[in-house]
Amino acid sequence: MISAIVLIKADVSRIPEVAQQIAEIAGVSEVYSVTGDVDLIAVARVERHEDFADVIADRLNKVEGVRDTQTHIAFRTYSNDDLGAAFSIGGD
């Protein structure tokens, strides 16, 4: 599974509606309303890089109220579960 983090600027008056529409797109796992330079952050997960074109370019970017996006493709994912597994290797 390949992940991308999408930073989204949206029309301020439509942030909840934009977030809900994006959350309903197949391939989008989470949408966060945030403070800072962007209004929303979405996490997209797909099987192949080519699938990002459908999820992000063809669907997410076309949601009414999305003004701008910036996409970051993840190279590697780290989580507490991953770290715990790494430290438990050979420890028994």
C-alpha cells in the first residue's frame, strides 16, 4: 500500500462539506481539519502509484470548494507498532 498526504486549501465557508466529500472518496482513509497554512489534510492510500491520478487529480481536486492542493508521497511509514516489532526481534 502506498500512502500520500494531501495538504488542502478550501473555501473557508465550505470546510466541513469539503472534508466530508473528500472523506467519501474511495482511497482516502482520513481527512483532518487543521490549523496553519492549510485547512484540511487528507491521507490517501492506494495499491499503485498510478491510482493517485484517479483519487487525487481526478476526484479530490475536483471537489467543489477545493482551492489548492499539495501532495506528498510517503517513502516509508513509521508507527509505534512498527517500532515495537523492530525492538522485539530476537529478544526472546
